[in-house]
Amino acid sequence: MRTVDLVSTAIANTFRSKTRTILTVLAIFVGAFTLTITNGLGTGINAFIDSTVASMGASDVLTVTKTTTATSTGPQKYDPDAVASASQPGGRPGGTTEVTALTDQDITTISQIAGVEKVVPVTSVSIDYVEAPGGDPYVAQVGSLVAGQTPRIADGSAPDDGSDALQVALPSALVTPLGFAAAADVVGATVTIAVTDPVRTQHLVEATVTGVTEDAFGGTTSLTTNTALEKELFTLQNTGVPADQLDRYASASVTVSSATTAQVDEVKTALSDAGYTGTTVADQLGTFESVINGIVLVLNAFAIIALLAASFGIVNTLLMSVQERTREIGLMKAMGMGSGRIFSLFSLEAIFIGFLGSALGAVIAIGVGTAVSAQLAANLFSDLPGLQLIAFDPVSILVTTLVVMGIAFLAGTLPAARAARADPVESLRYE
């Protein structure tokens, strides 16, 4: 029997007992459907994290700090050289972490490390509110454009970091509260930003809005300023502070001369040897991906258990098929069909059942996942543009299908081996 005939015969034999085959396929479908959905969940969330990383900073830009002096929730010893950093990795959720301040001397030391192209100290600005003409003031945070940053713009453009004009991009969450009808109305408008100095004198700064940023992990009420506006706010915020006290930075933005992983790692090592810590945005958000991947693995484990349970259905289906076709097996052997061909025939039946279940599960999972993802994006996750909660990778779907077919093959080896070992004479006598 030729290979083509063997395959066509195996497919035809699969549907001899339609009810039994359909029930077995449905059992496999449950596991394949779950496996495809969970993999799609991991793919979608990780893709969104990757796009967020790309929008928050380039891979060749490091956030550099000195050694953290304390990260525990217990009492901390006072350090006169420490400053608060809300974004320091390893800090308490929703709180701040004390880090030893960087000085101008530290900036010079970092700039002299091999592989470092540029060092920009990150100043900390805390504003009181932002207000549009004729509107109410709203509380907001300030985030400057650091090197390599490409903010996600919904309308207009990002602030020009090389311009002397005071420019800002508003988050989409503040468009309506500030009194604008749409994002397009914000571009070109002037807003007032209030900042208070140490002696409680409030200063007002007017800035031109260049664009509106999309919401992301960075916070929904964070203004994006250019360097000129940031310097102006920082100067006013520190009015009256002695000059030697201004030389204190929570962190610095370091641009590496090459974006290669090897070069970035070399700079990280050199910084560590010099007493500093350098992390990329990908490093800081890597914890999210690790958690997501862990959850996906747990869910996949349940899907695999479902597939293993379905494999017993394959064993049962094929064992019944072998028993019902005992005389047929004896006849095939009597006509010269070898044990290897008979084993292949029943193994192909198992593989085909696995293929039907996995294909059905993948197709329905893609349909359901796409619909659910679109519905969530339009409602629950409407504040996170670009998030496709469940996304499907063709390679992942192919691997899932092959895994299911492999499990089906292993489940079919016992009935196939039993058929291959059958004695032709005894089989022909079977009633």
C-alpha cells in the first residue's frame, strides 16, 4: 500500500464511528482552544509592553543611579546625601525609594566611562497644577523628554527638545477636563503651569502645547516637557536654594555609544564597578513580562492536562477500532501488509484525530480571542491605545498544533502496536 493510499485510508477509517470520533475530537478541542487562547494572551500583553518600552526610551539609554541606601518598609537611617526617587527600580509599590544623590562630580565620572556617549542629569520637578484659559486647574505630574524617548503622540507633535520656546505635550486624559472639545483643539494652545518654591511663593509659567500623548504605563496625567520648560520650572521651583544644594540629582540619563547588547552590558558592568547602577527601560519593565509569562505557563499547564485527559479518549477510540476491525487486520496481514504499515495506519488515524481537534480549537480560539480583544479594547481598555489583549502568532499556533498532534500520536501508539502484533490466523478466526 502506497503512502498516499495509507493516508487516505486512515482518514476514511477515522469516520467509521462518527459519534465516537466527534466526542474524542471535542475533548482535544478543549485543550487546544485553551492552549491557543493562553498563548495569545501572553503574546498580546508582551507585544504591548514591548511597544511601551519603545515609546519610553531607546535600548541604548540607561537610567543611572547610585547604590540604593534602603528599600525596606521598616525604619530607615537618615542619610544627608539621599534624595527621594519615585521611579527607582526595586522601590516600594506606590511609594518612593531613597537613593544617594548624584552630583556634578558623579556626572563627570560617568561621562568618562568607556562606551558612554552622553550624560544628562535628570532633574526633579513637582508642579502644583496645570490650567487652560478659562478652565479649572488640575493636578498633574511632569515627565521630561529624556534621550532616546519617542512619546506616543495621539495628535500634534512631541515638544522640540532643541527649541528655546517653552513647550509641553498634554496627556489625552487631561484634554476634556481642561476645557478642550477635542485633541486637535489643544495643539497650539497656551496653558499655565504653577510651581511653588521652598518659601511657598507660587510661580506661574505659560507654555505652548505642541501635541497630545496617548495613555500608557507612564501615568495618565503626566505632562511631557522639552528641556527649556523643564529648566524654567526647575529654576523657579528652587528659587532661593543655595547653588551648592542644586547639585543633587536622583538619576542621570546615559546614552551608550552603541545600541548593541554587548556594548550596553559592558557599560552596565563598568558603571557597577564605579559604584553606580544602570538600567534600561526594558530592564525596568522586564518584571511585568516575567509575571505575564509565569501566568501563561500556569494556564498552559491546565491546557496540557486537558489534552492528556483527551489522549485517553484517543486510546479508547483506537482500541475499540482495533477490536472491531480484528478480521480486517488479519486479512490485510494475510494479503502481505507488514506490521510496520499497520502500525502506521493506526498511528495516522490518531494523528488525524489530533489534527482535527487542534485545528478546530485554533480556528475557534482565533475567532473568539479576536472578538473579545476588540470588545475589551473598545470598552474596558479604551484608555490604553494599541493594546490588543489577545494576539495570535502564526508560529505559536503551528507549534501548538504540532504539540497536540504529537500527544495524539503518542496516545495512539498502544492501539497501533496492538494491531501490528495481531496474529493473522487468529484475527481471521475472530468472531
